[in-house]
Amino acid sequence: MPPLAARALGALHRFNATHPWDHNAHHHRWITRRLPRRPASALDVGCGSGDLARLLARRATTVHALDADPAVLALARGLTPPAAPVTYALGDAVTDLPPGPHDVITCVAVLHHLPFAEALTAFRERLAPGGTLLVVGLYRRHTRRDALTDAVAIPANAAMGWLRNRGRRAPLPVAMTAPTRPAGMTLEEITREARRLLPGARLRRRLFWRYTLEWRRP
């Protein structure tokens, strides 16, 4: 990389670190708009600090929230009002899922940590008839279209960080402190496998290095 480009990239990284914002929470509105009016049971897989679980609790009678990290679960419990209908559990996101059936299953920025086919199969089996699966996931950039999306997302990301933090320095959001790993599957691979396992699933590329998946069980 030319020295000038390297300096510019370094400056951008420093700017983003000073003005962080939660890319996953940005998609919570997409999820809440697709919820049934009053689901009896919702399951949030890989709940992290519980931000989405608490949103689900505004609509669902019962929310089950699962995560494999005991420290982040302790944080989620501490942030959740005692009266909220949320039950947190420690466990594997495939083998320890509550049996259900659940009217809604959500999974945000977690699926790339899991065996893809096994996870989608487990989610499918625990959905109630007519239930909705809502996934926000990460994919590995691979194609020219991915590069073009990045060309738009990189400056937009910096602008969003500036606006959301009102131009001020900000700490890293609590929800972004969990360990992460890069995605291994391309969007094309994800789409092909998801539609094989979940016929009729709707997938869409999103701007900030995410995709969404929506599927309703017949």
C-alpha cells in the first residue's frame, strides 16, 4: 500500500475508534418491524448484553435469551429490569436451545460463529408453525459487488459514527465488547445454503457489512 494511502487508512481507523457505534443495534428496528403483534414466545440466540432481548420483551409474553459467555450474561441480567419477562441461560447456540416451539427466533451477528447448516436446522425445528426466523449476519467479502458496497459503506460508517456521537469522543458500546471472529462464508454461499434449508427464505445485502435473512415456517 502506498504511504499516503496507508496514512489515510490509519487516520480513518483512529476516527472510527474515537466515534464507535453499534452496527448490530442499527438493525434492531428491522427486526421489530417484522415481529408478530403479540408473540407468546421469543428466543434470542447469542443475546450478548441483552439489548435485543429487552426490545423483544416489549411485545412477547416470554423471551428466552441464550449466550455462551457467562460474563456477558451476567451483564445482561444486570441491565434487565426484574419485571421484564426475559429468562437468560448459558449454553451452546445449537445444542442447548430451549425446545420451543417459539413464535420468533432472532440471531444477530452470531451465525458466523456457528456451524451454519446445523444452526439453521436447529432454529427451523424450534419454530412454531407460522413462526418467524430473523437473522442479521456477517459475510466474507469476495466479489466486485462486495467491494463496491464497501466503497459506499466506509465513508457512510464514519459519518454515522460522527452523527450518532454528535461529534464527540465516545467509549465502545457495551454490546461491542464481546469477542468476535471474521465471517467465513460469502454471501453467495450463505444464500444458497439458507434457501436449501429454508425454502422461501428472503436474504438481502445490507450496507454496513451485514445481511438479513427472514423466513416464516409454513
